[in-house]
Amino acid sequence: NENAEAKKAQHKLRSLLNRKEIENIKEEANKLLKEKKIDEALEKYDLCLKKIQPTDLVPYLGILLNKCTCFLFLSKFEEIVSISLRGLNLISNHKQKVISFADVSERKGTLFVIEVI
């Protein structure tokens, strides 16, 4: 069915555009973080988290980690713990995805270690 194929192509295009937008926002946030503009960086990371699905696990966890870095600069340790627990819950809920990512990383010769208990 041509209509189904067209919808599938539109969905794929929207997904690619969304990923590119998220990557651009994340790059802006990373730049702000390097410039020690922490509050502005946090706003950008929050925007990324609103646009990305938690099931896109590795990029989502990366953004959470960057937020932890921001809060470290602000000495907001309770926020770091809260965000870390959020990330651990995601990992716990997506064990198979984490394990398969670790397997792929190992085959490619990259170092990636997460132990899921």
C-alpha cells in the first residue's frame, strides 16, 4: 500500500529531523557548560529531555549525565542523586537494551561497562 509506505517514510523523516534538532540543542548545551553558563546549559539539557524518548537509552543517559555535571558545578548534590537514580531506573527497566549495547561495544573494541543488578 502506497499510503502506508508514505506514512512510514514521513515518520522516519520526522524522527531523523527530531534527532538532528536534539543533537544541535545538546551541542549548544555542551558549549554553554564549557563556558560555565550552567543555568543556561541546564535549560538546554531539559529541552533535550523533553524532545527525546527515554527508550533512546544511551543518548538519554548521556544528557542526564551532563545534567549531573552541571549540578556538580552548583554543588547541588541532592539533584545529582535524584538524576542518577532516574538513570539507574531507566537502566533497570531496559536491561536487555543495555546488555545488547554492551555486547556491540565489546565487539567494536570500545570500552563500555555497566553492571545491571
